[in-house]
Amino acid sequence: MKKILVVFGTRPEAIKMAPLCHALRAKHGEFDLRICVTGQHRDMLDQVLGVFNIVPDIDLDIMRPGQTLFDITARILVEMKAVIESEKPDIVLVHGDTTTAFASALAAFYSGVAVGHVEAGLRTHDLHAPFPEEMNRQFVGRLASVHFAPTDKSVANLAAEAVPAQKIFKTGNTVIDALQWILKRLASEPARADAILLRLAELVHFPLVSERYVLVTGHRRENFGQGFEQITAALAELAGRYPGVHFVYPVHLNPNVASHVHAALSGIENIHLISPQEYEPFALLLQHCHIVLTDSGGIQEEAPSLGKPVLVMRDVTERPEAVDAGTVRLVGADQARIVTELSALLDDAEHYQAMAHAHNPYGDGNACERIVTHLREILV
Ligand code: UD1
Ligand code: UDP
């Protein structure tokens, strides 16, 4: 039986790898699945493991408060050597563009073990945006021998880098599998969904289903400092200009983000700074919000399928599909642009409707099944 070692470490990787772990586990007897978490994130990773009922076989528990890229890379590289030596997998599967993905892929490569890259081929072609993610995913692309690319564009990016066509598989993005699974579960248990909404309403002190709110998230390293100053100044300006609109902001735990955001925005009545939410409440926040303002990768993929206009606080994106479809706009980490574009969505109903159409360029919810099918063919 072929042994697959799945490795992830942060919140978004966990959300996107959880349905794949379940799909691999569902094929009893076909694969020997081992799940290793690096613990690059602790609280935010554990939130996801709990929701998806995943118990890792190995937990490297590497997170330290205020960790640097050097700390994460060095710790994971050394620890993964030992894991790969003792587990002896036939393939190591990593996800996306985090430092967990890069360092784990490098450890597998040094150990002579094949690497499979889930969410392969996304590119901005700007090594500083997002930083260090663009470099991480390009590195993983060089190290991998199998590439599970979500869209036509990501397939084309890999082809342009001379990755052989027989090593690229278009699968859709597993985030849609995860989102559909969580929304289906909430729909099948309306009393639980209501209870979660009630808890959220108590947290923000307004009824989420009947009042307009903008859902905000931000955590990119290249926005630290000046970028976050612009972002928080824009939010303060918008909150003053639109006292009837709420701004709900689950603040990332990275101290470079949290300390600035709390210092700049605490005490503004219609800005609600809350802690990172588990995936179920966050999905409900997405479902009921009016507009999304974010620099996140995953949220750019989720929000279009829920018909929400998304303003992305970056100058470039590796996810151009929803920009092309008109539901996502790039506004940079720029106070004036954020204020102008968000005001246009709040003031102009026609403009809002033009952006708010539900569509799904990132997947159909069957990405994991496709990946499992390809792995079956590859691991003969
Ligand atoms: C990481 C990823 C980024 C991804 C993001 C998702 C890298 C280099 N960065 O960025 O690609 O988009 O996760 O959120 O791989 N912290 C906690 N508890 C947690 C998580 C983080 O306290 O559960 C704090 C710690 O002080 C930690 C710091 O946040 O040291 C930074 O975490 P880190 O994983 O280095 O960076 P992120 O900004 O979270
Ligand atoms: N998310 C969540 N709770 C939150 C904020 C985000 O569950 O409070 C989810 C969101 O739905 C998406 C993922 O986390 O699936 C995105 O993570 P993040 O923005 O931290 O990372 P990125 O996608 O930018 O790498």
C-alpha cells in the first residue's frame, strides 16, 4: 500500500487540505495516509482541525510568538527530515505558498521523496507581492514532481515554466470543497447555524442578518507598517462617513497586525474588532455580509461563489479569474483607493449589483476526488 504524507501548518492550508485528508481516508485500504502538522499556526490551526475533525499523526508544534521566516524555515526543515526518515512516505503532499509548504517540500526533496503540490501554479510573477508567498510557491513548483493546479490559468503558468504537461493535473481548488461541505453542514442543522449567528450578534452588538456590514481581514507581510497604516486610516474614514454601516474585522493573531489594528481602531463605534473566527462562523459572516475588504488569498476564492463583491487590498493577485469576471477589484493598501472604491459600492446600487453576481471560477467542489483519482494513477 502506498504511503502518503500530507503536511500543513497554517489556517488556510488546513481548511484546504482537510477535505483531501477525508477523501484519502475514505478510500480505505488504498492509501496509507499520515497527517503531519508543523504547527506554524497554533490556535488558528487547532480551530480548523476541530471543525473538520482531524487528528494529526504528527505535530511538530513549531510556532513561537513573533516568529521570523528564518525560525519557521529552519525548524521545519530539520524536524521534517526526522519525520520523513521515520515515516518513509512514497509521496509528500504540500499545499500552496506558505513557509510550511516550502520547507517541507525542500525536506522531502533532500530526502529523495516525491513532492505533490496542491494549489499549484498560482503566480503574480512579483517576488515581493505577496511576500514571501510568491517565492515559496515558485520554489515548491521547482521541487514538485506532481502539480495539482486549480484553474486553466494556473495550468498555463506551469506550462510556461516548462513543467511537462503529463505532470500537471487541473483539479479545481479544494477550498470550494471545504466551503461547500461547511455550508451544507450548516444548512442541514439550522438550529446550530442560528445559535452561531446569535453568538456572533452578541459579539458585535448588532443583528448580522438585517444590518449592512463590511467584512474585513488583513495579514499580508508586505502590508506591515505603512500598508496597515493606510488600511486602518481608510477604515476610520469610512466608519465616520457611513455611521449606519458596520465594519466587522476578525483580527489576525500576528502581533505585527494585531497591535497596530487595535491601537488604530479600538473605540470606533461601528468598527467591531473580534478575534479570528472558526470556519463555521466565518462562513456565516461571509454569507451575510454586504462587501468583503481583504488581502487574503483564500477569501478571494470563497467570496465570489457567495455573490459578494470583494475589494482586495493588494496591487497584484495570483487569482485573476474573479477579477476578470468582475466580482473582485484590486484597490491596493491605499487609503484613497480603498475609500473611493468602497464608497462607490455603498452609494451606487447599480455598481454594487454589477459586482455581486455569484459565480465560481475556482472549482466545483470535486477537486479532492480528482486529486485522489490522479494519485491512484501516479502511485502505482
Ligand atoms: C502565515 C503564512 C501566510 C498565510 C497566513 C495565513 C508564511 C510565511 N506565512 O502568515 O502565507 O497567508 O499564515 O493566515 O508562511 N500567531 C498566533 N497564533 C496563531 C497563528 C499566528 O499567535 O494561531 C501569531 C504568532 O505570534 C506567530 C505570528 O502570528 O509568530 C505569525 O505567524 P506566521 O505563520 O509566521 O505568519 P502569518 O502572518 O500568520
Ligand atoms: N478564515 C476563518 N476565520 C477568520 C478569517 C478567515 O476561518 O477569522 C478562513 C477563510 O474563510 C479562508 C481562510 O481562513 O478560508 C483564509 O485564511 P487567511 O486569510 O489567514 O490566509 P490566506 O488565504 O491569505 O493564505
